[in-house]
Amino acid sequence: MLPDALRAQLQREAERDKTSFGELVRRALQKYLLGKQGTFAQDPFLSNQTVFQDAGPTDVAERHDVYLARDPH
């Protein structure tokens, strides 16, 4: 079902990740399908909960430069 080169590449990736070939394919398909849904809830970059412990600041529009320049460490 898969071209030999693609199958070999996926097998190497599964070995690197210490997972099965089937699990790697399932994860890739799930990620692909989530992307097709257009949902941002699964994206840690866009998920507000990943960045803030609460609802986040209410003045981001006015102070975005301050928040972007702040060292988070």
C-alpha cells in the first residue's frame, strides 16, 4: 500500500521514536485529520492555556510589545 521508500522512512522514524510502525502511522493520520478540521484547540502555540495559567492579561492589544519582549525565565 505504501511505496517502499516511504515505508522505509516511516520505519526508521518509528525506530528513532521507539514506537511501532502502526503507532507512528496512527499519530500521523490523527495529526493530519486534526489539521483538516481547522481546530486551534490542539495547537500548543495557539492555546491560551499553554501560555497563561488563567485567562491571560486583558491589555494585550495595548501592551503587546511589552509581553513579547519580556523574558519568561
